[in-house]
Amino acid sequence: MKILSVQFSNINSLKGEWKIDFTKPPFSENALFAITGPTGAGKTTILDAICLALYHKTPRIKVVSSSTNELMTHGTGECSAEVVFSVKSVEYIASWSMKRARGKADGKLQSALVSLAERQSGKIIASQIKPKLDAIESVTGLDFERFTKSMLLSQGDFAAFLNAEEGERAELLEELTGTEIYGLISQQVHQHFTEAKQKKELLSARSQGIELLSDDEKSAFAQSLSENEVRIRDLKKELVTHSSNLNWWQNYNATAERLALTASAKLQAQSELDACDAVKQQLMDVELAKGMEPLYEEYQRLSNEREQAALNERTVLSSLTASEQLLPKFEKDVAAATQAVEDDRQQLEHFEAHIVSQIAPLDKQIDIESQQLQRLRAKHDTLSEQHIPLQQEIKLLIEKQLGFEQDIERVLAYQKRYSLDDQLEQNLPLWQHKMAQLQQEQSKVRDHEVALAADGKLIEQSIQRRASLVSTREAQSVELEPSQKKLTDLKRQIEDGLASFKGDIKELHAATEKARIQQQMADELLRTHNTALDLKGQLAQSARSVGEDRELEAQCLKSIATLKADYRECDTQVKWLEKLVSQADTIAMLRTELKDDQPCVVCGSREHQAIDDTLTELSDEKQQLQQKAAQLKAITEQGQAQREQQAVLKQKIEHQQHLISSLQPEYDVAREKWNTQLNALVETGFNLVVDFEQIQTSQSAAEHCRAQFEQTNALALLIQSLTHESSRMEAFIQQANTAIQGLDNDIRAIESELKSSQEREQHTREQLSKTKQSWQGALEDLKASIHRFVEIDSVVDASELVDGLTALRERLAAWKKHESELLNAKNARIEISQALAQKNTINEQWTTDLNEMQSELTTKQQQLNELQEKRFSILGRKTIDDTRAEFKQKLVINERGQQAASAKLRECETSITQLKTELNSVKAHLQKLTLLQQQANQQWLNTVEESSFDNEEAFKQTLQLHANAPIWKKQIALAEQALQHALGEWSAIDKQQQEILNKKPSELPDEESCKRAVSTTEEAIQQIQQQNGEINSRIDIDHQNQSKAAELVEEMKAFDIYYDDIAYLHGLIGSSSGDKFRKFAQSLTLDNLVYLANKRLAQLHGRYRLKRNQNTDLQFNVIDSWQADVERDTKTLSGGESFLVSLALALALSDLVSHKTSIDSLFLDEGFGTLDSETLDIALDALDNLQTSGKMIGVISHIDALKERIPTQLVVSKKSGLGVSVLADPYRVAS
């Protein structure tokens, strides 16, 4: 990475906009330059601008944002920074800027604008803060911290690495070189090892935790399944009978409910059909009105046509009157239009005569003068356009002439300054040959050094590996002790558990199985007991129901006998009253035939009793008859109800007797089964008393067996778990002992390898000493040859001498380049002088011609203006054709007006004739329609009078209801269909109910008994199936456990291979803190840094070199070759010595962090104040050597001696009393 230019404005004390281009003189000619100025002038501001443009902050100010900006010059409204830099021959532009609101000094700070772009293509890489910082780091390989440690060494950070403590130095190395990845790797290895160890323990625990069924358990499960299947078949047969009885009751009840619903629907349908009578009458009225509708429509049509004919008569008469009134006006308009046309024709003839006499000759003369003026102006413009490029060419030639004269002066100055380089062409080939021989010797030295370093690293690694293995072995031995103690505790717990049981493991398993069987038998005994007691309760309930129903039946029979006696008595009274009423009716009829003074046909008397009295007596007898008939009907209905109730009670008694006869055998079987199960339970050793009459005793027995099984089973499970854990611990301890033996073998192998590496190192060291002596002689010979041309006293490495020869080749190439430039510049200057003389002669001639043409143009323009003014006074700005067109257009308009007025007059006369004819026709049609309308009206009135409608309005209202006729017809049809459907459905369900009654079983319990029998049987089947499900589940789980156990064995075998690998890797580099691998990587990095720093120290001063402190990880000492290679701590260095070592370390760090790109620019901020004059000269000589390698080096200092040694300077000057500073004028950017 190389900084090419920096441009900034209003940063700190440097007010205004400035640009420093490092690719142009004087920086391109001298790669070492100084930024000088008094203290506080703003020298560091230039480095701040570079940091701002790249990383948006500076070493002194870490935060620059819209809330705080201490870098913007006081009293300004904006600041900016832009850096052009190159990486691997690609140039980039990084910029940063910030403004205040409205550009005012007191405005609010706005957000910063940033960008990163490729310079050549203009492609924007990033335009936001975070993406830009990421892009900068990606392109350069440097974040802000690495940048300020490798390219820009700011104030206070120069000797940071040298003076840092060991912990800080480790962090700095990790931060600069990225060795934090090794710590992460170490932690990841440790984490993977921990996870693998946990997984290995988990797999072992899983293998111990899988329980498998024994052969006895499998046989017992198979026998239980077989017995349960037999019981399920028996229960299903019973369930079929109970379900059939329950289905009969459900069908009967459903049919009865549906019969009641259909009877109700039948009545509803009949009621809806009766309600349709009114609708039928309305439908007849509507159909009558529909038949009268054509006669009514004809009457209305004639009335409407007569009214329209009368309206037409009035309209035609009105139009005729209006047309007769307009006729005089149209005649007057035709006369006026004819006169206007005649006037326009006379004006047009007068204008044509005026054109011929005056206007046409004047227009022709103006055209001739305009064409002449246009040709002259075009000639003048052409010459002017040719003259401008000629002047530009003259200006360009003058500028080129000045440029070549400057180049000649620059090359002559260079040749004078570097006159010694003229001898390089004849000496360089000889030096290059010697250099090749020297490089061969140095290559041998490096090979031996590399081999020696590799042997040293192998020895150190072996020592570390041995220490790590020893530490691991000790740790594993310590970790093994708790496991052994835990194994002892487990065995003691197993012995205590068996001691509390007073038996061994086999006896414990047998006791557990016995307790399980007793629990199952006790549960089955309790279920049988519950079933038997339920049956006993049902028998008792049925017996009570039979007794109660017999009592009710006796009461019904007694009531029936009483009602029979009442019925006979009431029936006799009814018959007597009927006979009496019949006789009374006969007498009453005869009495109606009696007449005054005539004898009665019965008694012969001529005096007759009043008929009203006889009718009253007859009415009382009829009333008594009605009362007695009603009483007789009530007695009949009561008797029927009592007989129906007696029949129901009889049927119920028969049902309960049948139920008793069916339940008694079931109860006897259940009681016998209970006794059998109790005897079987007693045979197993069960000694509690169980009474059939007390269900609590069976419940206590089941709870006692369950508690005994749970207690025994819990102890067995505990012993089994402890045994599994004990086996797992024994396997773990055995594995740990095996691992410790493996570590012992590894330690012995490493010790053997270490001895071999130490012997090989000693041999390599001897070879290195011999080769170095030969190489040193060749180096001194070459140094003596090139001493006059380059400073080589501090050169200690052939690679540095190569750089010197490279610089000499570059100087030779530069010398030849300058010679060629001088010759080319002189030849070009002569050519330009000749070309410039020719161009000046042509320029003078063209200037004279242009002046003459301009004078002639002025005269022609004055003549044309006079003619145009005369033409304007006659006709204005109008042309002859435009004026003629105006007269013609006016004539055409008036002629059209004359034609329109004549057309209107003719149209009015024609209209009057047509309207008179139409009026006569309309009057005749009106008379005809009047006669027809009167006839239709009379016919309609007669029809309404003959119909059922009272008047015309009643007819209209009825006719409007015609739209409802289809709805009424559909309503009536639907009511009739609904009635037919209800009758059919009621008949079908009634028939279905009779069929169900015919299929009634001979012995049918009541519905509730059927439901209880089905539910009880289904629950029994479900309980047995649930037992089967539990047994099958246990069998399936056992199959799964067997598969899991086999898979787990294979998984453990495969995982053991991975575990061995990760355990070995953990022993080498793994640690929870990451220190093991991180420190190893940091030590290698520090070795590389010391090597690079020693190379730089050799360039700076051959007296000192650095060496790693063997007693610490990251400390080093300084070896003073002038004091017999005495080794001392870096804290004892003086100020000048500390500067040299710090500079060497800073340059080495710069080399170290440039892993992605080379560092071709270096800025040093202060640090020279502690040096004496001699040390300062040494440091500056070293910096001179650095710039010959292609690096651009900028030094910031206020020391006068440094200013004298570095001729290229960038001076920052303070303005007196203003608080601002300025650079030289060439660096100012014009606004």
C-alpha cells in the first residue's frame, strides 16, 4: 500500500483547502521528506487527514460524529479529507466530509459523507461508514490499529511495543498479526474434547440403562395374552345378545317418536290447505281481469292518440305563424349582404394597382441587398473561425517551448548533482557477478539457519509435548481418584440394600415377581367381587320391583270391578232417559198439530196446554240425558285406562321375573369364581382375611398386595441401577488406566525423539559456522568495490546489498533516461521555435483581412436598413401575399354571408307552404280519432258494468295482482302435495311400527337393563384389551430395547475412534483458556519479529541486536556487540538507544503485518528529540537506505538538525495572532 496524495480542508489549525501530491516533485525525486514547523503549528494534522479519509478517526480523537467534531477548524461550516492510494497497482480514492447546517459555522453538525472508489474506472465500492471500513480492511489488509502500527507511527505509540508489559505485548501481537485464531482453535479443540468425553460417558450410561425382559417374563406375558383372548371371545358373544335387545328398544322408541311427528305434520298440512281458499278466490278475480285487459288497452291507446293529434295541430299552427313573421327580416338580410360583396371587390382591385406601382419594386431591391450582405458576413465568419484555432496553436506552442526549457534546466541540474553515475555502466556487470557468488554463499547460510531453526523448534515442541503429556497424565490420575471412591460407595450401597432385604439378588427378583403376581390376582379378585355384588344388588332390586308391581296390579283389578258396577247403573239410566225423551218428542210433534176448538187425537180434549211449557219440560229431560251419556263415556274411558295399566304391570312383572331367572345363574358363577380366585391367592402365601359380604376386605387385600409389590420392586430397581452404575464406573476406571499407560508410552517416545533432534542441531550449528566465514569474506570484497557509490558500512546481509545494486541499476537507468530527455528536449525546442515563427506570420495577415471585411459589412448594413424603413412606412411588416389574402378572405366571407341569407329566405318560403299542407292533414286525422275514441269508451263502460268489478279503479288494482298468480298456484299445489306426502309418510311409519312389534323378542328386559348389560360387557372387554395392550407394549419396548442395544454397541465402537483422535489432539494444543496453542503461535511470531527487527537494526546501527529471553514467553533482551556481546534488559537502554530499537521494531512490525500487501509508505511522528547528533545521523542514514528500497518516508519533527539533513520539506507555518496555520502556496487549492 502506498499513499499517492492527500487533499483536505479545514482540519484543526490548517484552515482552507490543501492538496499534497506525493507523485510529483519534489516528493517523486526524494522519497524521504520532512514535515516541519513550530510546535503546535499543525504538522500532525496532515496525518490526521489521512486517517480521517481512510478510517473516519485519528490516533488522538477516536470519535468523530454528528454529535461531536473537534477536528473542524473553528469558525468554518465544513471540513473534508481525501486520500488517493494504490494497492497492487490498483489506485483507490477514499474520502470523508462533514458539514454544518446551511454551511454556517454555528449550524448543527450533519452526518458524515464517506466513499471508497476505484480511481481509473470510477466504480463506487462503498458509500456508507461500516461497509467502507470493511472494504478498506479487505483491500489493504489493515484495520485502524494495524495501520497506526505499520504505516503511521503516531505520537506516544512509537515505543509502545518496546515498553509494553508481557501481557500487553501478547495482546498487541495478537491484535497486529491475527494470532487470536490460534487461541480460538485451542478453545475449540478443548470444547470438542469435553463434548466427546461427555458423549462417551452418556453412551456408556445409555448402554447400562437399557433393560431387557427375561425368558420367564416373556412366557408369563404369552400365557396372559392367550387367557385374555378366550375371555374376550366369551364376552363378545354376550355383547351380541345384549346389543340386539338394546337395538330393538332403540328402533321401537325411534319409530314411536317419528309416528308422533308425522301425525303432527299431517294436521299442519291440512290446516295450510284450508288456508288457501281465500287465495283461490283472488286467483279467479285476477284471471277475469286479465281477460278484460285487451279491451282496456285499446280504449287507452285511442285516447292517447287523440290527445297527441290535438297537440300536433297546435304545434303546426304555432310554427306556421312564426315562419310568416320571419319572412320580411330574411329579405332585408339578402339585400345588405349583396351590397357588402360589391364593396370588397372594389377594394381588392385598388390594392392590386398599388402593388404594381410601388411595393413590388421596393421588395426586390431589399432582397438583392440582403443576399449581398449575407454572403459578405459568411465570408467574415469563416475567416474568424479559422483564426481562433491559429491563435490557440500559437499559445500552445509557447507553453510547450517553456516546458521544454524547464525540462532542459531540470536534466542539467540532475547531471550536475549525480555526475558520478556516469561511471556505473562499466562497473555494474562486475559487481553483479560478485553478487551472484555472494548470494550462493548466503543461500547456504540461510539453509543452515533454517535447518537450525527447524531443529530448535522441534526440540522446543518436543519439550512442550513432553510437559503437556506429563501434565495430562497427572491430571488423569487425579481425575481417577473420585471415580474409584464412587465405585466403592456404589458397592457398599448394593450390599446395604441386599442386607435390608435379607437375601441375594436372585431371591429379590423372585420376591418381586411373586408380589407382582399377587397384585394381579388381588386386582382380579376385587373386580370379580364387584361384579358379583352388582349382580346380587340387581336380583334384590328386581324382587322388590315384582312385589311393588303385584300390589299395583291388585289395585287396578279392584278399580276395574268398581267401574264395571258404575257402568251398569249409568247405562240403565241412559236407556230410560232416551226412551222418555223419545216419547216426549212424539207428544210434542202431536201438540204442534193441535188447533183451537178441535179435539186432540190422543185424549179428545178441545182445551190444550200452552206449547211453551211442554217445550221447557222436554229440554230438562234432554239435558239429563246428555249428562248421563257424558258420565257413561267417562266411566268407559277410565275402565279402558285401568285395563291398559293392568296389562303394562303384568308385562313388567313378567320381564322382572325373566330378568331374575337370567341374573341368578350369573351371580352363582361370579360367586364361585370369587371363591376360586381367593383360594388361588391364599395358595401364593397371602394370609389376610377376606369376607364376601364386605367389599372393603377385597379392597384392602388389593391395596396390601400393590404396596408390597411397589416396595419390593422399588428395592429391585434401585439395586439394578446401582449395579449398572458400578459396572459403568469399573469400565471407566479400566479405560482411564489404559489411557495413562498410553501416555507413558508417548512420553518415552518423545524423549527418544528429543535426544535425536539435539544431536542433529549440534551438527547443523558446526556447518553454519564454516559457511558464515566464507560468506563474510565475499561480502567484504564486494563492499570495498562499491563503497564510493553507496553507503555500505552498515550492510550486514547480502539481501541488503542486492537492494543497493538494484538502486544503482535504477540510478544508471535514470542517468540514461535523463540524457535521452535532454537531447529530445533540445531538438523539440528548435522545432517549436520554427513552427512558432510561421504561425505568427499567418496570424498577422488574417488579422488585416478581418478588419477590412468588418468595415464593408458596416456600410452594407446601413444601406439595407434605409430600404427596410421605406418599405415599413408603406405596408408595415406585412407581405404582399398576406395583404392580398386578407382582402380575398374578407370577400369570400361576405359572399358566403350573401349565400347563407338567400338560403334562409328560400327555406322560410318553403317551410310556410309545407306547414299549411300539414295543418290540413292534422285536422282531418283529429276528427277521425275523436269518433273512434268515443265508440271505444262506450264499449269499455258496458264491459265494466257487466263484470264483478265495481269500477275501473277496482279492475286496475286486481290486474296489478296478476304477477302473483304463479305464486298462488304454486302455493296451492305445494299445500296439496304436502298433505299427500304427510298422509303417505304417516301410513308408512305406522306400518313399520307394527312390524317392529311383531318382531319383539319373547324374553325382552327393559331398556335400562339392556343398556347396563351392554355397558358392563363392553367395559370388561375394554379392561382385558387394555391389559393385552400393556403386555404387547412391554413386548414391543423389549424388541426396541434389543435393537437400541445393538445399535448402541456399533455407535460406541465408531465413536471410540473419534474420541482417541480428539483426546490426542487435546493433549497437544487444547486448553479451556486457549493459552496453550496461542502462546506457541505468539512465540513463533515473536521469533519472526526479532529476526526482522535485527535486520532493521543492522541497517540502523551495527552495534545492537535483539534476542528472545529464554526464561519468559514474550520478553527479549538487547545484545551490545561493542561490549563483548553482553546481554541486558531493554529497560536499561538510553533515550537514543531506545529510539533506535523502537524504530527497528516499528519497521519490523510494519513488515510483519504486511501479510496481504506491501507497505510502501511510512510516516514517523516525532521521536527524534531524545537523539544526540551522532545517533540522529545514524537514524537518518538508515532512513536514507530505506527510501532506496522504494519506500516513501515522511518524518514529522521540529528538530533543526533533522531539517538540515532532509532537503525535501513540507513546512507548516503559523499565522501570527490568528490561531491558524498554512502550507506553502503550491499546496493551496484555488477556490
